[in-house]
Amino acid sequence: MGHFPIQTADPRAGYLALRPEIDAAIRSVLEGPGYILGDAVARFEAEFAAYIGVSHGIGVNNGTDALHLALRAVGIGAGDEVITVSHTAVATVTAIAMAGATPVLADVDPRTRTIDPALVEELITPATKAVIAVHLYGHPAHLEELLLLCDRHGLVLVEDCAQSHGAEWKRRRTGSFGRVAAFSFYPTKNLGAIGDAGMVVTDDPKLASQLRLIRQYGWDRPQYSLVPGWNTRLDPVQAAILSVKLKHLDAHTARRRALAANYVAQLADLPLTMPIQRDDAKHVYHLFVVEARDKHTRDGLREHLMEQGINAGIHYPFGVHQQPAYAGKLRTGSMGMTEQLAQTVLSLPLYPELSDTDHGIVCRKVRAFFEAER
Ligand SMILES: Cc1ncc(COP(=O)(O)O)c(C=O)c1O
């Protein structure tokens, strides 16, 4: 890999832009009374839950653990089926397997690239217990239809909000629709830590208590396990950093949305499919994902950008059902759209600190590729 002055995402730029505040937050934990859970974690849990519009936040070690604990807390385990997408980070499916349940994969709606509720319906069996809606790339999944469907079939709706901090459906934030929702604060996320971090959020006080138990050995007091649990606590250094960054999240989202609008304005006439934002939805552009007409064009464009020092990513080059760990081992619906997206998607650089100049360079280099093609 060469040197890429322009990355798809740049968490280091995010740190440097807020360095004095972040350094002070880290120091406050280093000088504080203890290094496990404590005030910094409790404060960030309360702040983030309030931001999402729910009553409880339970900080955990990463987004995968957040999904795993969310599934465990709603009683999902061996013999239960959980329906989600193949067009996602593998972590969504990893978490289902961690809970001992069976993942079942549905194809996505080509417009929003999120789970197609009609296709979920076809996959439901008596063993189905939950649906995980992934708000992929920062666009909310079809929440209205999914809530109705889950209601009709007695299923639990779990939201995977790893890419959708601050995204809205009908002016309500993602993470406030399902019985329980999981967030990742992986460094490149819209709200990113400087290491691993995650959170489960819910409005249900019983679920919240259960989650607090199982993130720490099932302890309801020190050295006393009420139920079997795990160790997946949010690190207080990360919590303190995240409290600082949360204050800037809305401004960062506004910058992401402005950059996305500008990409559309500059590139929409090219033979590339632009991301859409549904009416009533607020897209937070965790990733700005375009589709080329075929794999050859996508790979050619990516190569061309790399030669110019622009590292455009692919999210994701393989559906989960196409990866050796899961291929042939999972029940799925038709996977036509998922397999097509794996061949055609390209994530253009987009993060709050991306300068107008660098954004302009990316636009020009993308144009140049298609002009040279003619
Ligand atoms: C959609 C989705 N779900 C789950 C995760 C898992 O989060 P983490 O990497 O914090 O475990 C991620 C991020 O990697 C993700 O993008």
C-alpha cells in the first residue's frame, strides 16, 4: 500500500482538531480515583442516551459486544433465528453467532441499501425471534415497515446503529425505535473513540438492569454473580473522550451532510449511482457510497484514485454469505442485490475534517476517470 494523503476516513484528523479538549479529558481520567467504569462512564452513558432520546445507556467494550448483549438481554439464544442482512459489516452476524442463535440473511432494498422488509417476511419461521435492522452507511432502515412486521409476528426489533449516530426517521433518532439498539464508537465512526468502544441503549428499565449485570460477570454487587455474564465494560478513558466528541457530533454531521450534498452536485451527471435520502429521513453519511455500472468500472476507478493518492474504500467487497466462515452454512433469501453491490460500491472520502480543497480534488479526479474513458 502506498501513501494516501486523502483517506476514506481520518480519525487522526478528528483527534488533532480537538486535541486540547481530548488531552484534558484523558488526563482527568488518569488523575482520577479509578480506572474501571466510574464517573466518566456513567456521565457519557447518560449524555449519549439523552442524545438518542432514550432513558438508558450501557457502555460496553465495542459495537459487536453491544449487539451480542442486546440479543442476550432480550432472551435470544440457542435455537432462535435472527434475521438480518448479508450486506453489512460481518460484526452484525458475528454477534448473532455469539448469542448462540442462528443468523438468517435477507437481501437489501436497492435504493436505501438497507434490509428489504418484504423479503424479511418471506424468511420468517416459528423459530424466528428478532430482526436486526442495520442503518447502513448512516441512512435509517425502513423502520415503519419493520416495526409493523415485528409487531405482526411477535418479533423483537434490534437496531444496529454502528453507522447511524444522529440519523433520524420522522425527526426521531435511530436507536430509539427498537426494543434495544447497539452503537459502535470504533475510531472511524461518526462518533469515534481512540480505540474500541460501544453502547447498548434502551427505554426499558428491566432490560437496562439486565444489561448492566451481564456486561460485568452478572455481578449485582462486587464478587457476587446473580446471572452468568461476560466482561465487556466501556473503558473510562474512551468514555471521557467520547463525552468531548459528542458535543461536536451535530456540527460534524452538518459538515458530513454538506460534503455529501456537494458530491452529489459535482458528480450526479456521471455514470455513478448516488446515495439517496428518503423523505422523512436524515442521512448522516457515515460513508458516501456510490455505485459504478459494473465491477470493472468500480475497480478501475478505485485504482485511478489510488494512483492519485486517494484511498477510496469498499464497503463491502463480499456479502457475509460469500465469506468462507459463513458460505453455504446460513439460510438466506435471494442475494442478487447484495452480490451486485459487493461488485459495484465505492466509498469516496468523507469525514468532518476533509477540507474543501481535498474534496474538490476527489471530485476532479473522479470526473477525470470518466472523461478519459470516453
Ligand atoms: C454495521 C456494523 N455493525 C457492527 C459493527 C461492530 O462494531 P465494533 O467494530 O465496534 O465491534 C460495525 C463496525 O465495525 C458496523 O459497521
